Amino acid sequence: MIDSKSWDWETSEKVIEFDDWKNKFKWVEEPYASPDGEKIAAVVNVDEGEFNVCVNGETWENTFDKVWYLRFSPDGRLTALISEMGEWTLAVDGTPWEDKYGYAWNTMFSSDGKNIAVAVQQDMKYSMAVNGIAWKQTYPNMTNYTLSSDGSKTAASVQVGEFDSGEIHKFQEGAYTAALDGKAWDTKFVNVWNMAISPDGKSLAAEVRLNLYDYTIAVNGKPWDKTYTSVWEPIFHPENNTVVAPVRVEGKWAMAEDNKLIWDRRFVQLWNQVFSPDGKKLAAVVAPSYGKWTVAIDGIPWKVTFRDLVTDLAFSSDGERLAAVAKEGETWKIVVDGKVWNNTFDMAWKPVFSPDNQYVASRVEKKGKYTVVLNDRVWSHKCEAAWDPVFSPDGNKILFRTIENGNYYRRIMPVTELAG
């Protein structure tokens, strides 16, 4: 988790010129703001085949053949995938990792930002690297890259059997498995998909396909005893390491925990489950009937439903409240505790709860401009870009990171000033 106690919560406004970057470089790509709002950064083209990163108006010391996937880590370090002389690696605050690869992609961060992982390929063999150190084992194919919350473990779906495109019988015999920190399970499957690493880092769970028709969840290579016509991505309970996954039973979707059905109600669809921080509640996106989407908490759906989409579930820190984003047609809505806010938007992002759980804020877009909405009150500023709002540790203030009139602004505002 991000530790924001040391951030500057007193200075009401800081401004960095941004538009003039376009005059200094051939072009400027999409900007990114640091979590604390102190930095604005973008990939810039310096000359033909020369790229760099500009941070608060200053470039990194070295230029590269190519720079992409610029991202700030939760602890504020700036990362980018960079290419030099045809080799790829990750640069952190301008310093590339020592090891280089044929390709590198899919940067991932631990929750505190201290550990950084990427997927890598060298000589058509695939693995993962954490903080510049790659797995010793490599595989001819690798997907579904996963990093544990603390960043101590990595996992992926890997190919362990060889077959040509026409050798269907070998595919059906099983050529895929999961690897944790590079070590593959002994059991092979027809397919292995989305996976999760337990909070203690000792267990790995994944969606698996046993044959052409049967699906289940495997934990540390051992499939559940029961099979299903389909399954969705598993997650671990934050406290007791049990595994929870949606499973399809007799034409409907149910929630299973360690292979036992735990919710009485069945749904047309059921996925994207998430536990409250203390693990006492389990919520998921559900469709009680065809074309009607909502959220269920411990199997009980909200009364309100939506036609197209429900996503981005967010529990409050005490687990007593839940927010989500919903879509109907071209209209996006914020839903909190089963109640829809009056304001609607052209786009809305994952809601954020204040530490005292009294306020909910979200970044939103309307008519091509971005702003923030707090407890259904829309901030008056219409911005060219905006990032997710951040509450102060005591919950009394809120951090805005925006681009307005060509300048980047870092603003601190009392919550009551916007909430009314």
C-alpha cells in the first residue's frame, strides 16, 4: 500500500509548465503523474530514432532507441521499457537494469512499489524478471503473468509439452501448466489461464482445462475433485488462504470456495469477485438475469441493475461500504451501496474511499474534459487530463492532479470544500 504520510499535504497549489514541452521536442506522448503529484512525466521524441523521458521539464541523462510503457511505481519511482541496440530492458528513474533481453513487456509492481517485475523473452524463450533478475527456467510459451501483492513471487502459464500446430492429439493430452518463480507444476493441462498467488506466497491457484469439456481450479498443481462446464479467475481469501472462484453448474454460475458451493443463489453470470480487506465479505459482479448487471455481496444482489456493464468494485477500508462503476449505453454512473448517483458521465474510473469511509471520489470525463466527483458533487474544474484523486491519511484533504490550460497542477483541498 502507498504510504502517503510523508507527502506534502500543506501546500495548496504547485504548477509545472507542460505545454512548452511540445516546443522542446519533436513530439510528446501521453503524460503520467506520480502518486504524490510532485512529478509529471512523458516519453518524448528527441530526434529520428532517439527517445527519452521528460520529468518536470528535465530529461533523463541517456537517450534510447525506443521508450514505451512509462509508469510510476507506487513508491514514486519512474519506470519505462527501453530499447538499446536492439535489446530491451526496464529503466528505473533513468537507470536500465544490467540484464538485457530480446524483448520485455507488462511491467508490474508490488503494492508498496519496492518490487518490479516484467515478462521477458530471450532467444524465443520466455520467463519473468524481478528487479532485474530473471527466472533460471525458460519456456517456449508464457502467458497470464502474475505478481504477488508483496512482489516476492511471480507466476505464469507456461508451455511444457512440445507439439506442432497440426498435432491436435498432443494438445489434448496436455502441454501447459503453471510456474511459480519459474518452477513448473508436475501436472499438465490442456489449458491454464488466470491465476492468483496466496498472501503468504506459498500457494498458486489457476483456472485449468482438463480436457475438451471439463474445467476446474488447480492449487499447487492439484485440481479440485469436481469439474465444471466453465470456471473464472480464482482469488485467495486474505486471511485463511482458501481459494474462491466462480464455477458454472447446470447452466448457471455459482461461487465456490475450496470446491464447495458457498452462495445459495445462482446467476446468469458471475465474476470479478473481491474480498473486503478483512475477508469477512465477498462481492462480485453478477447478472441475475440476461442483460441485467449488478453487484452481489455474500450472494445477495443489489436491487438496482444495469444494461451493459458493472466493473471496478471497491470496498471501504472497514468493509462496510462498496462502490462500483456501471454503464448503460454511452452513459457511465457511480454506484455506492446500491444507490446510483445523480450525476452521469461519458467515462468514470474506479471509486476511492476516504480513510474514514465517509467520502467517495472518482475521476470522471464529460464532453472531452476531465474532473473529479466527490459524494456526487462535481468539482468545477474542467481539465485536459486528470488522475485519480487521493485522500490524505486523516481523510480531511484530497489531492488533485490535473492538466489545465497547458499547465500541470498539484492541488490540495479540504474535503469539505468540495463536499459542501
